[in-house]
Amino acid sequence: MLLDAGVVNRCRRRVHLEYDPQALRPTVAEDPTAQQRITDAAAHRRSVSGELSRLVGSRWAQVPSDLPTAERVAATRSLLDARAPAIWGGLLPADSDGGRRGGADLLVASRTGYLPVIVVRHKVTDPGAGARTAPLSAPWPGKARHDAHRKVRAQPRDQLRLAHALRLLQSAGVAALGRARGGVIGLDADVVVWHDLDAPTWPGGRTAMAEYDLRFADRLAVAQAAASDAEPLAFPSRITECRSCPWWPTCGEALRRGRDVSLVLRGEDAVALRGAQVSTVDDLAALDPAADPPVPLAGMGFADAVLLARAWQRDLSLVRRHTEVTVPRADVEVDIDMESFGDAGAYLWGCLLSGAGIGVTPGYRAFATWEPVPTSDEARSFAQFWGWLADVRARAAARGYSFAAYCYNELAENRWMVSSAERFAGTPGVPPVADVEEFIASSHWVDLFGVVSAEFLCAHGKGLKTIAPAAGFSWHDSEAGGENSMRWYRDAVGLDGVEPDPVQRDRLLTYNADDVRATCALRRWMSSAAVAQVPFAGDL
């Protein structure tokens, strides 16, 4: 039984199903966006490999990826024995005793042995200070220095992958001595970020190595039990990962058949309730919401959990928490929705202006760049968006009107407003970061996701695509969604070497326009008498 690094970042039940010879293989078609992410990651690794080989020069060695497994391992071992300074594509000898297999994108030599470096297609740093980075031209740990311009972005999955590779190096007898370390080259591909895997940075003061060892031992036991038809060590439970898991049809059917409590409360709360013999939605619904909970809950209050279970029993998507629903309103209102392409950049800011007349044509407008992100043209589109928004706010204030701007789940918009101000500082029209942060913190910026959370219990989720239909809103495109928009964007800007597709640009604009119209419709519905038709939690 040999497992790769992916198992430590994977659901325990998924590991069981993958190694259970009796489990029916998933029949759902592979998510095209997931496949696209895999393709993009491979292209990113090839690009980084080419740049590293150019910069490192004669110190660079590469193991051909098309060799059979045994030959790749032998070629890697030969380069390790020869003390090659930098080895790309190495496949390490399997750790039969530990149950591990795998390698690392790059193995770099230090004075006492080798350390792993992985290449990922996401950001690994943020503006700030404190990261230890080495230039791509000298990716070795001895060249790492305190970086005055970057701070480490928390990416626990990366650290666990590095820990797996380091354990393989140790098993092969070629790991560097001293503290456990590993490097990551991220989306920007400008430096190697070096992690101290022995630092107590995990919850409870654990280290990345200790966390990895615990998780890997657990997943190995789960896989071994599944493969040997022993008593299972992992059972279905709904978590966030389920949304994109190919095994969800299998687990979902089992959970619905058993009316499992995780259909209402996910994660550790569901685990804790099962431990207190509250295993089903019906068990939870039967409890007294005014009583003390059987176990402490982290995700929500106990009374809300009981009422949510009762709503689920009645197949109610929404239940009012209060007799009166309150949502902030203003004389002049703007709905905002941003579209980004992963971590690469924000290419579209869509706005819907409504309310009192201020001398600006109401309706939808988009501020976009159709140059593939990241691009300096983002600065232009962001500056135009911010300038238009500032003008609307100023006109409203000059006429004595109240103003509010709305989004749904502000994390993405906030991130890209701040990031754009930081990245393009000094560009005409781009505001100072302080101005953006002041706006985000003001009462003029309203997150409708937070309002929905405060006003309703949502038995089937709180996503905009789930909630807005209750207000009578529907999207023009039946495939509308964040994941699909990634695929449309690739075609819209010609990322795959084809001509940019104007039809897909129009599709993205329609999708974005629908998103801002959805938040507008939701807000108006929440302010209307029609919302009283939603059942009241007190009646449950």
C-alpha cells in the first residue's frame, strides 16, 4: 500500500472509496473546470521549468517525464548520488515501510543533502514583509533571505505536500540535515518561498511535519482497511469538499437515505453531534432549542441548528429569523460584482445603478479588460470603475441623497479592490489603498450575504444562486456559475492559442449583469411585503 501526497489533503471517506475494490467507480463526467485547472497547472510547471533551466544553467538537471516509473526513479537516484545541484521532475524511491510514494517538482541540494521545492498555480505571498525567499536564479535554501516586500500567504496544503516529499527524501537517506524545510514557487513565479516545516505555526502549536505525520498515518490506515475489506474507518459526512468531489453522488445518496445530520450541519459540528448520539436531522430537530446543547457547536448557535433541522424536514429553503426582515436601503444604490480569473487578476467590474436621479444614466455598466490577466490593463479598468463609483457617491452626496453599494459575499470584492490599489499604485485614477480600505469599512458598503445570514436560516445553502430564486429571480444562462465562467473566460481572451471569442465575452457580460440584478432583486424582495410569506422560525 503506497499513497501519494494528495491523500493528506483529501476527505477520509474519499480515501476509503478510492481504495475499496467493492466501491462502484464514479460515473459522473469529469468537471471541465477541474480538468482545466489541471491543464493550467501543468502549463505553469512547464513555464517555470523553462525559466529555471535558463537561469540555473549548467547546475540544472532534468529527469525525463516520459520514462517508465522504475527508470524515472533510477535516473533520479543517479542524479542524487552525483550531487546534482538542482533536479527537475525527480521521482523518489518508494518508502515501502512508511507507505509513501511520489517526488517533487524540484529537488535542490544543500550542504548536507536535498530539500524539496514544489510549483503551484496560486499565490504564495502577499505584500508585506517577513517571508524568506530566494531568487529563481539561485533557488537553494542557503540563498534565502528575509524579504522586506513579501509575507507568506497561508497555504497549508503546500506545506503538507512538502512534508510528504521530505519524508521520502529521508527514507532514501538523502534529506538535508537540521530543520525540516521546503520551498514553493507560486503563480507569480518570481521567487522561491522557503517554509520552516518545524515551526509551531499550526493550531495547538503543532508543526507542519507533525500535522502531516498524523494525517498520513490516518489516511494510510483508512486505505488499508478499505483494501482488505476490514471494518471501515471512515464514513460519509458532508463537508465543503463534497461540492466538487466525484464521489458525491455515492456519499450524497447514503447521507440522504440515512437523513444524516451533516446535511444540516457540516464539518466538526456534525462529528460532535454524532458523538453525542445526535446522528440524524430528525434527532437534531427533536431537541429543545431552548435547552443546553448536547455538545458545544462552533458553526452556529444551538437554537439555530435545531430550527434549521426542522426547516430541512419541511423542505424549506428559507426561514425568517425575525418577524420583520431588515435590509439597509439608500436613495441611490449600486450593485457591484467582480469577475476574476483565479489568482491571476480581476478582469471585470460590473455595476447596476438604481434609485434617485443624480444625472447619471441608471442601469448596468461594465468596466473590463479583455487582455489576458495578469495585465497592466487591469489598472485602466479598475481606475475607470473606481472613478465612476466615486462620481456616483459624490453626486448623491451633493444632492443630499443617501448612498449604498451592495455585493454578495464581500471577501472577493474586498480582496481585489485592495489588491488592485496596491498593485497599480501611482497609476492615474487608481485610488490610494487607504481610500479603498475606508470605503470597505464604511456603512456605504453592504454585504448582502451577511444580511441574508442575519435574517434567514437557509436549509439548502446561502449561495446567491440558491437564495435569489426565492425572490423570483432567474439567470438567463442555465450554466451560469463561477466555475463555468472560468472556461468562458479562457475562450473570451484566447488563452489557449485560439482567436478571442466575442460570443463568450458577451456571455460573461450577461452573466455578470445577471449577478448584480440578482442582488438588486433580492434586496427589493427583502424590503417588500412579499417576504412575509417566508415561514417564521418561531412557528417551527
